[in-house]
Amino acid sequence: MNQLSVRLKKSLVAYGFLAPAFIVIILFTIIPIVMALFYSFRDWNFGKTSTYIGLANYQSLLKDELFGLAFRNTVIYTVGVVSGVTVISLALALLVNTGLRFRGLIRTVYFLPAISSMAIVAVIWKVIYNPTFGLLNYLLGKVGIQPQMWLISPTTALPSIMLMEIWRSAGYFMIIFLAGLQGIPAALYDAAAVDGADRGKSFLYVTLPLLRPTILFVVVVATIHSFQVFDAIYIMTGGGPAHRTEVLGSLIYITGFLHFYLGRASAIAYILTIIIFTISYIQRRLLASEVEY
Amino acid sequence: MITSSRQVNKFIWGRRAWSVFRHLIAFVVFLVMVVPFVWMILTAIRSTYSPLDVFLHPIPRQFTLENFQKVLSTNQLGRALLNSIIVSVFIVAGNVILDSMAGYAFAKKEFVGKGFLFAIVLLIMMIPFYVTLVPLFTMLAQFKWVNTYQGIIMPHVVSAFGIFMMTQFMKEIPRDLIDAAAIDGANEFDIFTRVVIPLCGPALSALAILQFLASWNMFMWPLIIANSADMRTIQVALALFTDRYGTSNWGLTMAGSTVALLPMLLIYIVLQRRFVQGISMTGLKF
């Protein structure tokens, strides 16, 4: 037997272990990804017409006002949620990391929203935001603040959903930050203390630099996640009022599965994919260039 | 440097004030995180016209499980609950078996095309599910899989992230153990099930928990592929249910949410440590 056939024979066992997973991946992921690209070049209204139109879907999307609005809302949502959740979850991790009574119980409860589905969270928060019967207006009323229209008003609808998402995912990222904090050698803090660093300085010069890879990870995971927001929007506002909470995810759903413009929906999905792919790629490059301490 | 007793006092008081402050903040956040859930449950177990009733009359005149009975019997949330359990069990089982098999091949086998296939796994990890949505739907419609369990389940029984995680974990299993079993005459299947898998406890439980969280809470795909009343998962059913009763019956809405939360809550309470380990692992293994 020549060398190649020996290698191939050894490979067969490995292929056996890989086959089931790869059949699923090829059938339900790779083929659809390729098909979506072809779809995006077609003017296809489900059950009716389907014609090849080249890049026309992309061109018309770039000029489309609603797409622009959805894109803007997605970016605003992402920037708000990512910055909010990174700062808050890091603060929570520092808070519960050491020297706190009932630490176990507190961590358990902080993580509770993160295990709840968006459907549950959205339903509860819809009631919290209710102008007449909601908890938030009730509490604000106690301190003399006028009732707000939260999800109904165009100015507060999107920020309200962002606030809810920060509340939901803070506990999740707190856990990741805690793991990162545990990786920092205690000796470094002792050394900083000997050098006369106070709490603020040891945070700035020891914790933050050493936590950089974790912060980067959290920022990127949260960004990718936020860019794909759908559940919360669908349940709480349906994209309203007047498309002020329309995002790329809800636009794909409406275009593809309510209006059945499958070609156009695929084009939006591809634009979303390119954005997310770019972010993931930059993350990998940044993480790969990390210096080990 | 601390020299006088006054400075020592100041130092101790400073620390104590800081500690009190930290506990205070921790308690306020605790309330922010837990009150919505407590409120949900307390509203679910009373018959009321306003959800603020819980705050106006903290002790209800009478408890009632009527809302739960209604939710489970007449509104098909019971059926939806069952659907979700079936879907989650199959997705978790599929991932645990298939992801770990593929992970084993990538971690411990040499084969032609390894680099290429692993690159595909990494690539798929970065691609959002959205892009497959439309073709997947038209494809499964041709399979006649709309409104079926296999339609909800099959696209999710393998995850690229799961394969990646298992690969990373299995790389750390010592070669010697596998070689020793091979010398003893164990076949490939035995080596995998009797040697490799028992060493993967922490990774497998992390994978199972992450997949359970993802499949139980999955929303968009079941919404699209399973739109008939008897095939809805609990999350989709809850969202539609709330649309219908939202402002007319708070007790029912909250009872529905409670029912949707309970299975996950029970598992979380029992397996809490493993949840935390699993999540930490995703952050560190990347």
C-alpha cells in the first residue's frame, strides 16, 4: 500500500466520528447559507414570481428608509446595551467577588434573569412598563415623578427595551468577569499594596489591564448578541411605535415571513451576517494578539 | 504608613463604611433582580384586577391556584410545555452525542482535511442563524416538516460552538490513556465510550446546560416553523397568550410566565454550581 492510502484508511475512523455532525451541518447550515446568497439575488415573492435581479435587492435596501431606520436602531441598541452591560456586569463582579456576606445567595439571584427566557422577561417587563398598572410608574409616583409612557412613546420605547436587556444579561456577564477576576494572582494586589496603591489605583493598574482579554470577550459576545436582537422587540413592541424600535432582526422576520419577500429578506440577512462576521473576525485577531502575563 | 492611633481609627472606620456601602449596593441590586419574579408569582396566585395589588395589599385575602389551572387546561400552555420538554431533550441529547463525537475526532485523530473541516466549524460559529432562516424554512417545507418536532429540532441537534468546546476540552486528555486501551485490544467505539467520555464529565455537563438554556429559551425558529396551536413551544405560546390576555387578566398572564419559568428554575436551583462552571468555561475556553 502506498502512503496516501494508509493515511486515508486511518482517516476513515475519524470520518466515522465526524459524519453524523457534518451531515447535519451540511444539510441545515451550509446548504442554506449558500442558498440564501442565491435567494438574495432574486426578486422572489413566495408562491408567485421569482426572477434573477442581480444586486438590485441590495441596491434598493441601501436606499430604503425603513432599512436605514432599522439599521440605525440596531446600532443604537447595540451601543447602549453593550456599554451598559459591560460596565454594570464588571461592577457587579467586583462587588460580589470578595468580602460580602451571603455571597452565594446574592450571586444566585443576580444570575436569575439570565436563565429566564426573553419571552418570560419581556412579558414581566411589559407589565412593569404598563403606564397605568405598571410597577415603574407606581414607584416613580412615590417620589413625585410623572407617569411615563415607556413602550408607547417613540422617544422612550427603544431605551426601555435596552434597559430590560441590560437587566437580563448583567448576571451572565458577571459570571464571566468573576472567572476572569479569579485568574488574577493575589500576589499582584499584595505587591501593589506594598507600593502604596489604594483601592482605585490597584483597580486601574492591576485589575483593568489583566482583565483586558475578558473585557474584550464580553464586549464582542454582547455586540454579536445585541446585533441579532429579535425576541424582545417582537414581544414588547412589534417594532412600533411608528418603527421606532424596528431592528434588522425584526425587519427580516416581517419582510420574509409576513410579506414573503424571500429574496429581499435574504439580502438583509446577508448584510447582517457580513457585519457580524466582521466583528467576530476582528475579535479573533484582537484576542490572538493578546500578551500573556 | 499608619502611625498614630487616630489614623488607625480612621483606617478601620474607612474600611467599615466601605463595607456597609458595598452591602447596601448589593442589597439594592438584589431587590432589582428578584422583585420582578416575586411580583410575578404573587400576582399569579391571587385573583385581582390590578398587578399593583401586590404592593397595595401585600397579604392577599385568599390564595388561589385557579390561574394555574386555567393556564394549563384551557389555554394549551400545558401542551406547549410538553412540546418544549420534548424539543429540549432531543436537542440536548443530540448535541451531547454528536458534538462530542466530532470533538473527539478533531482533538485526538489525524486525518486528511482536518484543518479544512475545523476551519468550517470556526467559520459557522461566526455566522448568525438569521442567514439560514429563509432557505431552511423553504427546505423543511418541502420535507413536509412544518409543524413537526423534527422541524423544530433537527437544525439544532449539532452546534459548531459545542464541537469547538469539546475539541478544546478533549485535547487535554492524555494520549497514553487512549493508547493503553488500544493496546489492550479495545476497538474505536469502546475507547470513545469507555475511556474518553467518562473523562469529559465537566465539559459534557457544561455543554448540556448551555444547550438546554438555548433550546428551552429558543424563540424565533419555533415561531416560524411551528405555528399551529398544538405544536407551539412554551415561549411562543406564552408570547401569543400574553397578546390575548395582556391587559385583561393579569393573574393569567403572570401564571403563564411562572409556568414557563418553573422547569428552568428547578434545574437551575439543583445544578447551580454546574451552571456557573459551564458559563465560566465558555468565557475561558474561547
